[in-house]
Amino acid sequence: MSSKIIINPFHLVEIRPWPIIGSAGAIVMVRGLAAWFHGHSLTLITLGLVIVLLTIIQWWRDVIREGSFQGYHNSVTIRGLQIGIILFILSEICFFFAFFWAFFHSSLAPTIELGNNWPPTGVNPLSPWGVPLLNTVVLLSSGVTVTWAHHALLSGLSNEAKLGLLLTFILGAYFTVLQGGEYIETSFALRDRVYGTTFFVATGFHGLHVLIGSTFLLICLIRHSAGHFTTSHHFGFEAAAWYWHFVDVVWLFLFVSIYWWGR
């Protein structure tokens, strides 16, 4: 009887504790956030955030080892990862679709509680031609720089790719600073009827996605500087670039609907 070893092209991930630890950290963080909303300290949310961040660091370390040093990310595995990130972005589209649904549901047919008009009576919305327009230019410019970095990487121009990634990260950080200043200047708050709720929840979650995307791009810059990416092996960068373009497109919808049309 002859024994035959069957080798499949798929990467079978080893058993690791990061999913369960990350889930526990997320539960603690959300519980701490709810407690903070009710006037409690930031201890619980800080603990959950630390657990989540440490889990991300360890998990990314393992993925980088598998893809860059152990050679487990072959063409078949990369194809699966590409489908995974596409499905993830589709889920994010559904996530933001719910916010736009809530906004248009209230704005297209304002009820008597809102004063029968939109924005609701007593709410002074922000002008779209100030910081929001500047943020639009900043994000569109970042889309250009990340595309430049991608094409430079495909062409083997390492220094240009690093510069493009650095500029994209700087623009993302600048967007975050501008949005923080905008929140300080608003005359309404999250509790100001449905307008304040939809405005801060939609733009706030988008700002969170900008922070996450900026982190992705910073990690890609560090990895590229360490020589992890080549012209044919750089899916980590591609995933970050796809995510960043998604963030750009969502902001365009936010600017047109909430900032411009919504006022």
C-alpha cells in the first residue's frame, strides 16, 4: 500500500488566540463606552482599547510573517484575500447605507416635531464651502497620492512609492485635524434631534474609518521601508489602497448629501 501526500494550494491558518482575545477586548471597550456615556470613568474603555490594539499588533505580526517570510501567501491564497477584502468593503457600504437611509428618511419628509422643515427649526448647519470643502480637496488629493504610490510600486520606483504613501498619510492626518476643529465649531450637538444624530454619527464613523485607513497606510509605509513589498507581492498595500478609495467615495456622498443638499 502506497501512501500519497496531497498538497493543496490553500494556506491553513494555525490555531491562534487572537480572535477570541480581540472579541473580548471589543466587548470590554463597548461596555466601557456605554459606561462613559453615563458619567463613569474611562478605565474600562481604556482597558478594552489596549486589549484590542495589542491583539491587532500581534495578529498583524503573524500575518506579515506568513506572507513575507514564510511564503504561505501564494496566488491562490492572495485571490481568497482579495475576495475577502471586497466582501468587507461591501459590508462597510451597507453600514454607511443605513446612515444615509436615516438621514434621507428624516430630511425628505420632516415631521411636525422637526418644525416641518429641514434642517429642523433651531439648528444652524455648517456651511459646506468652508472646512467641508477643504476636507473634500484633501481627501481627493490623498486618493491621487495613494494611486501614485501604487503605480510607483508596480514600476519598481521604491522612493516614489514611499513618498506617495507618506503624503497620503499626512493628508489623512490633516483631514482628521480639520474635522476635529469642525466639531468644536458646530453650534449643535449629537443630542440635537435627528439632524445632530445623523450628522455626527455619519461623519464621526467616517472619521473613524479615516483614522483606521491612515493606520493601514502608515503600516504599509513601514513595511515598504523594511523591504516587505515587491512589484508582484504587495497585497497588504493593495488592500489599504482599496479601503482608502472607499473612504474617499463615502466622503463625497457625505459632502453632497449632508453638508450641501442637507442644509
